[in-house]
Amino acid sequence: MSDTDKNIRAFLAIVPPEDILQALSRLQEKLKNEINGRMSWTKPQGQHLTLKFFGDISMEDVTNISSVVQNRTALASSLNLKIENIGVFPDARRPRLLWCGVAGDLEKLSILQKQLDSDFASIGFPCNDRPFRAHLTLGRIKDQSSMTGLSETLNKHGDFAGGSFGCNELILFQSKLTPQGAVYTKLASFS
């Protein structure tokens, strides 16, 4: 198979329900008014908790990934997750990503993510080299030197509570990059 067959940019994720997406959208509107500088904000309908980013894959890879996820989720129970707090990666001195945290059944979520990562390694997708940190991306900081109001905003909204939900579905998405931002298309879903 040639690299030209690998034209599907894909990732596996959890998508919060609409009420939480709306709470995140309201939070982002507040943050946009409080933080000045060059930022790229995540669209509310693009909010998701990524479990695995695959990069460019083929249709055959989609089939193999789907089989792995189906087998793993058949053994898994639903997760109760909470969307809360905000922060930055990698740290406050060098912020590159503004995030909203995930709490709740984090131990179960981390175990599921590690199991999936190991399963994916067996079909040719290497394990992530960074530890899994459950989060939703609110925005990407384009120029740290131009940022003002970030630390005040983190203090003000650090205890944000976006709601809780029972997660009983994983979704394999295709991501197409456009000048207006990424466009996500559902390739498969797994109960």
C-alpha cells in the first residue's frame, strides 16, 4: 500500500453531550473577552476528548482500527465524566494550549486508553510517548509574548464546572484541515 492510500487523517474520541458543549461555548465567549493576544479558538461543535490520534491512515486501517475498538469496548463499561476547571499546557510560563479538564472515572478512562493504545500498537500504530491527560482543547495560543489577561482568567475561571455525563460511546473521526479550521466527519461509532 502506498502513502497516497493513507489519505484519511483520523482520531478516536469521546464527544460530550450538547448541554456541556453549550456550557463550553459560553465559557469561551467570556474568555475571548478577557484574554488578549493571538489565539485560535476551538469551535464548540469540534470539542472532543481525544483518546488516540492516528495521523494519516487508509480505509484498510479504518477497518482494522474499528475491529480493535469494537473488541475492546465490548468488554468496557460506561464512564461517568465531569467537565471542570481550566488550565494551560505545558505550563503557565510557556502556555501553548488552553484546556478544560475532565474528572470523574479518570482511572477507568486511563485504563481504557492504555488498553486501546496497546491494542493499536499490535496493528501498527505506536503507543503514545506522552502520558494521557484527559482534556478538551478550548484554544491554541499562537504567540505567547502577545498574551495579556491569561493568568487573571485562569484564576477567575479555574473552578469552572461544565457538567457531568455518562459516556457510553467512542467515535472514530476523520479530520480535514481547512483554512477555516478542522472539519470532523464521523467514520464509525462504538457503544
